[in-house]
Amino acid sequence: MASPLKCDLCSNQATVHLTQIVNHKVHKVDLCESCAQAKGVTDPSGFSLADLLLKASLNPEPSAPSGLNCKQCGYTPDDFKKSGRFGCPQCYETFSNLLEPMLNNMHKGTAHTGKIPERALERKTLHDRLHKLETELDDAIKSERYEDAAKFRDEISQVRDAAGITPTL
Amino acid sequence: MSLTVDSLISSPAELTDNRASNCAVVLMTRIRLARNLANHSFPGRANEAERQEVLEICQGAVLKTRPLKRGLLVAVKELNPLQRQILVERHLISRELSESKSGSAAVINKDRNVSVMINEEDHLRIQVLRNGFQLKKAWTTINNLDSALEKELDYAFSAELGYLTACPTNLGTGLRASAMMHLPALVIAGQMEKVVRAVNQLGMVVRGLFGEGSDASGSIFQISNQTTLGESEKDIVNRLQSVLESIVEHELNARAKLLEDEPAKLPDKVGRAFGILSHGHVISSSEAMNLLSLVRLGVDVGYFPESHRVTIDRLFIEAQPGHILFGSGKAELKSDERDRLRADGLRSEFAKFSTPGYQSPGLN
């Protein structure tokens, strides 16, 4: 062989060659022995080709600008590159450019069609609404619009009932 | 009576209590869901204070749910290495959790078939185990538990991407469903590679039971879904169900063919395995797995009474290194001491077995 295959993760000669078919697409990974060991390829219980593909596909320069940090947890594209994991839920928005091209290879589709945490979402909607009403109530009191204030107060108690929150006043 | 780690590990596990299994080829079914709290860093990123905060929020919610109200809460850092190893061998906690930093815990129910790991790779890993082939029942149980938790917890969820997980490979449903399958005839017939390839093409993954080499010891394989996004939970479960059903059919066909084409091969293998288990004095764990696997196949084809299968399934777990050490009552064992103790235990168990009857083997 004129030029031996190089490891996808470092530049050593690749001696471990993996092929797996995910969603009718053929994925090939070439690794040197130490990377194969490090990634757990030799340990079938802990090995996931999907994980590895994710890291390998990250290895060429990430498409997101390198200065991009997650506002919530401070994660950088480099951190993601190294661990293959995100830092917090917010990272999914921060690094959406990085993630999108990967999802196609990784999953059957790119949109969630399964279970929805309905109670949690309902609760969140009510809490957001409550928060907004409380701000409006404060504003109304400050600017002495007492008729509006009374209206907001009624609405607040209705939303509290719906959310099952007892007034803390 | 309060549940303690020692009472938990000295009682038989769900997998080992496999009475009247509806399908002998499937040893155990398992489903797990990965869930995270909104507005908190994932455990790998969180500092100690945040991990602690997440632990408190989650354990409070978990201990309120019906299946885990009387469950045992174990903080990983309070477990000794042996207890950790045993819980891993029982599939009650993952290897990753057993090696994790402070702030990690698991809540395990009395029947040892529901467990919730806190601060593993994700804030919550909810798991339901069922003996035999009970994928749909396991889904119903875990779905209800998840809905109960959601009453208390604000999950990280995106309308487009579903449940948000630390690793994007779990994104969407966060669901991994798997079955432990006993496929000795497919291994003997050299067809496993073909099966693995076919299963991969259907988007499912094949792994060994305890990760001891891809030629899974004991011919036990774990088959699970590979992808979690783009398909509903029901679709994933149904698709896996039909893949598993067809593997069961192939295994049963391979057994029938083996008995027909080489009538002496199987009785010979089973008989030799029975001989070593009954009379051996040094047996490693992977040898034990392979021998037990053959005797289990012997039960399936009628050489031994059906009732012996429960014993073998229990021994699959009890022959693991952690369980041998636990049984010895010692703090440490060299591997040759362990192999002798394992053989001693197996000899006394197999002394109680009936003599194999090889006459006209019938399937099932």
C-alpha cells in the first residue's frame, strides 16, 4: 500500500477499520490502535459507533465560529469536540449550527415525534403568564391605574388557582 | 423492614427469578429513559454544588413516585467498591454511575426491577427491568413513572429536538430499549455475524452481556435501538419487538437444524458442559458462562426439567467475580482462589441437578 490509512482522530497509522450501517448509510472509521483502545472500540459493552462518528465528524474544523461560548454554562465548541457531550440544555441552541449536520447521520430523523412532557409545559406556560401579570400589576400600581391593577389582581388569582399555587402574600 | 444495600444484594435479582418465562430465548428486557432538568448544567459540566442541588431536587421527586416511595436511596460515595460491583453485575446501576463523583445516587425499588440513577451522564436515568420478553409492559411501566416525575420536575425539553440529553446520541425520546438474548444455536452454527449485520441494518445494536469480548461469553447478547430521534417511543418499541421476534425465530430454527443435521453434537456439548460444572475444581467466569449457556440450551431442548432454567439464570449472575467475592465474605480474593470458589459453588448446585435425559429431544 502506497500511503497507509491515517487514524481519523490523530495522525498515526490506522490499524483498526470499522464499518457500520446506520439508517442505510455506510459509515467508515479508521483508527490507530491507541485511539481504538481509548475510545473503547475493543470493549463492546461500552462502545458506540455513533459516539465515535460524532467525534470524528467534529474533528475537521467546526463550522461554528471558534469564539462561540454557551451563555448559560460557558461551554466552547472545543469542549464539545473533546467530550462529544454538551454542557447544558442551552448548548443545543448555542451550538445548533454544529449539531444540525450531525443529527442526520446519527438519527432516523431530525425532529422529535415522541412523548411531550405536557404537565411540565403547561406549568411553565402558567408560570410565565403569572410572572408577566405580576410585572403588569406592579406597573399599574406605580402609575396609579387602580382599575387596571384590580383586573390584574383577579387574573393573577385565577392563574394561581389553575397552577395550583397558594398565594404567598 | 427497611431496605439496605446488603439485603438488596443478598436477595435474588429480577433476572435470576425467571419463573415460567414466556420465551426462554429472551432472558431479560430493559428500557431506560434519559432526562435532564431545565436550567441546570449536565452532570459532566456541573460543579459540586450544582450536582448536589440537582441530586436533592431529583431524589425528592423520585421518592414521591409510587414505585419508588419505599425504595432504597443509595449514595454512590457511601458504597464500597464491592457493593458497587455487585449492583453493576445486577444491572441495577451502570458502570459509569459506579465510577462517578460525589452527588451521584440511585433509587432502587424493593423488587429490584425499577431504578433511577441521578447524576449519571444525565441528571436522570430511569430504568425498568423485566424478566423474559416483556418489552411493551416495560414501556407502560416506565412511561407512567416518567409522567409521575414530570409532575414534580421541569424537564429540559425542546419542541423540535425533544428531551435534551448530555450526549446528542440520546436526544429526542432519550429511550434505549434492549433485550438480553440467549442465542447459543446461532453461535454454534456460526450465524451470529450475519445476524449482527442484519440487525445493524435495521438500526439496532448488538452488544455482549457483560462486555467480555464481542464473542459474548455465554452466547448472551444485548440488542437495543441505535437511534432515539425522529421516531416515537411506541414506534421504537414496536420495531425492536419485531426485530427480536425474528431473532427468536432464527434461533429456534438453528436449534432444530442442529438437532436434525448433527444429532450427536448438541447432546455431546451439553453433556460435557454438565460434566465440567458437576466435577470441575477451577472455573473462570467466562468458562462458567459458556458452560451454563450450554446447559441452559439443554433445558430448552428437554434434556433437563424446565425448573432447572431458573437455577441457571441465577448462576449466570452469581458466577460473576463480584458475587463470588461477596459470597466468600472476604475482602479480597486472588483470581485463582475465585475460580476455585466458583467451581465449588457450581459443583454443589449441579449435584442437585437431575441426570440429563437425551431421549428424543423436543423443541420448547
